[in-house]
Amino acid sequence: MNATWRAWADRYAALSRREQIMVALALVAAVGFLLMTLWVDPATRRGSELRTGLSGRQNELAVLESQIASLKSQLENPDAAGRRQLAELQARLGAIDAQIGKLDDKLVPPQRMGQVLQAVLARHRGLTLVGLRSLAPEPLLVLPTLDKRGSDGKPGGNSKPDEARQENIYRHGLEVRLTGNYADLLGYVTELERAPQRLLWGGMALSVTAYPRSELTLTVYTLSRDRDWLAV
């Protein structure tokens, strides 16, 4: 071993000053590379893996804490979710109600729908009324039903679920059946469309019974906060 070391030392001594410096720098670089490969890089990788694992555990912990808080809230007030949904739907109801308030002068009131249809029909002598049928009111919003417990979750509270459930916007409809020629039926529909107080259109079906006479089945609607109205 000593002989080999002396041989390398003699060869190094025989080099010029510049070559000696280059060999020394190469040895330093090789030693640095070995240190990075064998010690620094593995330690860096392990630190990165530990940080990634810690971040994942922190995210899992945050999710669990959120779930625990949600469960605690449900245990403290089982009706909380239903009450929040009811509040949101009542807010929507208020917005729709405001819009309907602006349309009061433009929409035909439910109790006048039959009168309007027959008044227009009276101006079209070529048409015959076959049938006029009122449709069941349809609520536009489906509100959740709370149980009969108060806001504190105890029976006999001051909540009024029945009243809250009745607050809604209702669609009132009439189905009218007419017979006549196509021109008269078209004139009837056109006049309804141009009336100062409007009706909302539902279904419309036209069938030829015996040429040139046809039968028109027309469904029209209006909106109201009142569920009950004077049916035909």
C-alpha cells in the first residue's frame, strides 16, 4: 500500500505546477460528488418526503375536524339543515313574489281567467266552446316540512310549520276546447296573445275533426300567491 502511495506521490511530484493544481481540483470535485451522492441527496429526499407526508396528514386532519364540527352541529340541532333550506327557499319565494307584484297589472287574475277566455270567444262568432276545465293549482316551490318542534328542538315550540309550508307561488290553469275553422281559431289565439292583461301559455293541440272544422285544445296559466281561487 505504501509503495503504491509513494508511486502516486512521485508521479504527482513529477507533474508541472499547473497539472498539480488541476489534479487537486479534480480530487476535490470527486470527493464533493461522493458526499452529495452518498449523504446530502438522500437526506434532502428524506426531508422532502417527510414534508409531503406531513402536509397530507394536516389536510386529512382538517377534513376530519370539519366533519366532526358538522356532526356536532347536527347533534345539537337536528333541524338546522332543514331550517337553512327553508330559509333559502323562502328567500327565493320572496324574490318571485316581488316579480309577480310587478306583473300584477300585466297578468290576468286567476278568478278572471274564465271571463277573459269567454269574452274573447264572444267576439269570434264562428267558434264553438266545447269545454272549459280548471286545473289543480301547482306550487312552483317545494318547501321542506319541519316537525312540530320549536327552534330549540323541543316539542311544543313556537314554530309554525303549517304556515311556512303554505307560503308559495301557485300556477293556476284552465283548459279550453274550441271548434271552428282554422282562421277563426288563429284569430282567437292571436287576440289572447295581444290582450292588455296576459295569460301564460301551456299546451296547445289542434286536430281536424271534419274539414274545414278543427278542434283546438288550449291550456293557459296565471300566477298567484293564493292557492284557492274561484274554479270554473
